[in-house]
Amino acid sequence: MKNKLLIVWSSGEIEVAKKLVLLYSSVMLERKYWDEATIMVWGPSAKLLAQNEELQEQMLKVKSTGVKFNACVVCTDEYGVSDKMRELDIDLIHTGEMLTQALQSEDIKVITF
């Protein structure tokens, strides 16, 4: 059984993004805290990421470690940032289904910021 983590990143605060979500995510696979990890970009975090180049650079570094990213397609459409998310190679999905499955699973831990 693999240790899997789903991070639900919804905060639109830049310090939460830089000092929690992306900082922890940049080392968690390398240090073998988790075998697999996904960051779900949901709500205000989608707008923040789409508009902030520094965060985009951090996100690409995190992706290079093997962390997967997806985003709420409804949110990105509403914020008008879907094209930017696709440009950043972030999968646009209906996140409610994935979150529900993760919460109901005994194999996945979920943390929210």
C-alpha cells in the first residue's frame, strides 16, 4: 500500500501558498514523506496562481519532483484563468468527485490550506 496525500489548496493568500503549500510540497516526495501526492487547486488559489509568476515558478519546481496538480474547472472558468492553467499543464477536472473519493478512501490522506 502506498502513502498518498491530497492537498486541497483553496486559500487565496500568497503567504499560505509560498510558506505552506508550495514549500512543503517541494520536499515531500524527495524526503519520502509520501509515495504519491496531488495538489488540488480550488477556488481563490486558482486565481492567485494564474496571476502570480513567482508562484508559477515555484509550482513548476514542485511539479518537477513528481507532485501532480489539478484544478477545479468550474473555478478556473469563473475566474477566467482556464487557459492559463492549461498553459501551466494543470489538469482541469470536476474536483468535487475526486475530493469525495479521497475523503471516503482509507488509502489517501487529505489536508487543506
